[in-house]
Amino acid sequence: MSNDSDAAPIAGNKQFPCVQCGAKLDYAPGTSSLQCPYCGAQTQIPQSEDQILELDFHTQLAKAAAAQETQEAHRVKCDKCGAETTMPPEQAAGSCPFCGASLIITTRTSRLIKPQALLPFGITQSQGFERFRRWIQRLWFAPNDLKKFARAEGKLAGIYVPFWTYDSDTTSFYRGARGDDYWVTESYTVNENGRHVTRTRQVRRTRWTNVSGTVWNQFDDVLVMASNSLPRKYADRLEPWDLERLVPYADEFLSGFRAESYQVDLGAGFELARGVMDEGIRASIRGDIGGDHQRIDSVKTSYDHITFKHILLPVWLSSYRYREKIYRILINARTGELQGERPYSAWKIAAAALAAILIIAAIIVIGSLNR
């Protein structure tokens, strides 16, 4: 879609001037206010009374391009890692918060489903940096370059990461088998003092019975990250999120931060959510089968009353390069939970191994001298 002057305001790029000095206000993490970084004046964010609505999944798929359901968004794409984020309109260049690569700002406009809600940043950059610094100090065999990087403040970027949440009622018909344990007495022979002696012992056996049945489940707020820019296994470990504290989306909360556009669309996100639901469905089936062991041979599930929300969750992110590889640190900006990738220093590992060998050799020498 071409960029034109009639495009709607850019979510996250809207500026809010200070009423006292005219400077750009930023959202103050942990509050419901915008704060001036120069004079300290605060402006209260209007508290919307709008409900955070669950939207119908199938209706939205059919109307994905409807103007009332979507917004125009100007997106900046990183050629290195593919991340797409918003940028302040006054910036002509910058760095990608996901991989650290340099960005030359060439925006493109596309129509995206609006975020309905978000969790505001709850911890400040300095609080996040302190967690980052303590994490690095605890790392064994970390390269010295990494520890130098940890001393350079300002290396954390505040990012709103896109997520989907899905609700669904499910009905699952299954076939499988129930295993019930029982015990039998078994005779066996041993050799004692040259004589064959017969003894008995209890041996567990399992009796299997074919079963089938139906289970019903209700899933609420199954969370799926809609980004391909972050390592999913680390992002998943940032949970839990306090989704009960979601607030209706407002541009003010994004002031001073970046927001990533979703790359996993609504339909693909639901396929990931089905994988999460499947684990819960199978747990229900095992409970329904009962017995000591369960075997599930087939499951057929229908998904009804599917609804969703598009939400933004706050993450403090740091990316750094070590020997041409990108490593990322993620911090849940609500709880402070930190997850991330780390490099190892080969020479430190080799030095530790050599030291261990020398210590073992010294112990052997001392032991031989004392004999």
C-alpha cells in the first residue's frame, strides 16, 4: 500500500508536548502519566472507559481489511533480522532493537488489526538495567567483551511486543486405551551355597482396555507471541503476564517507546494457540480415561465460540554481537523476569580445564609422596 497524506496517525509515533516547556513527553513506567524529561511536569493519561472487547475470530478473518477494525501503520523493517517496528517521525536513522543493526528509515504503510489493549511498562530502564547487570555478573565463562557491554548504560530498548490471545470452547472425541496395574506372584530360582533354591516375588503387570469418549474444555486468554523477531523459547519464559491488568490501548502509553508490528497474522496465531490448547485437551483426556496408564490413539476436536484480542506487552530488550553472532536479552517490563542468550569464552573454558588438570595432577603427586 502506498504511503499518502491521508493515512491515519501512526500508532506509537504520536507526540505529546509538555504544557510547561513544550518538550516531548514520555510515558513514565509504573504510572498512568506522561512525564517531561526536562522540567519533570506530569500529564495524566485519560482513563478510557471502553471495554477491552473479545473480537469474533471468524468474523475478523472475513473482515480483516475493514477500516473500522484496522489501522494504517507506518513500519520500519530491518534488513538483517526482519523485525518491523515503529519509529519517531523526526528520526531518519537508528538501530534495530532486536539485532543492533543500523537502520536507514524507509517506511512502508500497511493496514493492521488495531491493538485493543496493552500492559504499560511497570519497571524503569534503570531497574531493568540493574537486573541485566546482575545477570551478567552471575555468568560463568562470559567473554570480557560482554561484561564491558554490561557497564554501558542505555543499552536497553523499551519495546511493545505484539501478542494475540484466544478464547475457545472445545469438544474432543478420542479413542485410546486404559492401563490398569495388577500384581502376580512369580517363581524364580537362585543358587545359594551350591544349591538351587526356589523363591517368589511380586511382579507388576498392566491390563489394557480399549476406550473412547468425549471431553469438553474452555480456554481463556491463550497467549501467542505475534513476533518472529525474538527467540520464542525465551519469550515464552517471560510468563506469567498479569493480563488481568490490561488497559485499553492509548497512544500515550507508547510515548518514548517503540512498538513492533505483528508478523504472525491472526490465522497463523490461532494455529499456534491450538498447539497450546492441545496440551490441555490431552490432559483432560488422560483424566477422563483414568487408570494407572493412558494411551491416546486419536483425537478429533471442534473449536467453537472463538474470540481473540490483539494486545501489546512491554519488554526491555538488549541485543549485542559477539563474533558475528547476535545474542538477545529479554526482560519482562512488568515483573523483571529476565531470559536471554549468552556466549561462552573458549579461552576461559580452556583455562579452567587446564587448572582442573593441574590440581588433579598435584593431588596425585602429593599422594604418592606421602606413601
